[in-house]
Amino acid sequence: MSKIKSTKVFKNRLVFNWQQRIPLSLILSLLILIMLAGNVPQNISQLANESLKNSLAVLITAILAGFFEKNFFRGYLFSSFINCLQQGSLRLVLAGIISGLLFGLAHLINYFTGGADLQSTLQQIFYAVSFGLCLAAIRPAFNGLLIPIILHLHMLIDLQPALTAYSNEHNSWLPIILVFTPLLLISGLFLFETGHKVADKDYIRIK
């Protein structure tokens, strides 16, 4: 079994050229826009007005989900796929796509055991895959897991009072596609460009 001794992807943090800086800047800008559109500040304010018991339940669930999901999907699986793919300029983007797909499919549990309907589950899978690939891009961008964990805790999904109770309410597909498809494509572009820049010797190997 592979053992990961570092949260870093590369031996040294990369210096990006304009082909990587542009998509990375777009990724971070999109995340901020999604945060604002998703009423994250309002959710945080609402959380502050919740009872201590509910607030602690949300925070504990968010922290556990953030650490587990990021360490497993963006940590163990992402690094393992990079290691398994060995040499090749596509290893980074392929590792991101595979780990992102698995992260999205993991949300099928909401359909089979959580009482969610099919449309809600499919929508959650779609933006989870997009968000998963985005965080897979952010990990090598900052050469660590800290930023992806913080983003997971405070941006899109976890830090809201309704976290502990799943709802079958769902939105139209159009805004979901319009918002998360660019995030998916730009994140893939960043991983593609970064993979073409780095050499095999730049990666940290796991054993």
C-alpha cells in the first residue's frame, strides 16, 4: 500500500508562467464569485445566530468532512494516481480527473442511504466533480493540502446551518451548468498546463 509522507506534490513550489497564472487567477476568482452567489457570508451569519449545540454540530461536521475528504481524495488518491501513472505530461490532469470523479460518485450515498432524490443527487455529483477537480488543481498550485481544506471548510458546501440535514430541494440545471462547467474546464486546463511544465524528477514519489 502506498504511504504518503508529505502533503506536497512537488519537491519545490513551482514558479508559474502566464499560461498557468491566468487559469489559476480565474479559478480563484470563480470560487469567490460562487461563494458570494451561494450566500456563504449569510450562512456564516446565520450559523452565528444558531444555538450553541447546532453551531458546534455544524462546525464539527465541517471540520471532519474537510479533513477526511481532502486528505483522502486530494491527498491519498490524488498522490497515488500521480504515482501510478508514472511518467507523462498528462499524469497531473488525469490524476485530478479520476480523483474528482471518485469524489463526485461518493455522493451517491445520499441517494442510496440519505433519502435524496435522483435529480438532487445528480446535481450534487456534478458540482462535486467540478469542485473536486478545482481543489485538485489548487493542491499543486500551493503545493499542499492546507488551502484546499480551508476552502472546503469555508466556501461552498460545509459551513452552513443546514449541513446536518439533507434536503431534496434542487435547482434548475442551467445555473449549475453555467457556474460549475467553467470551473471544471479551467481547473483541467491549469492541471494540463502545469503537467506539461514540470519534469518527472520534480514530483515527490510515494512508496
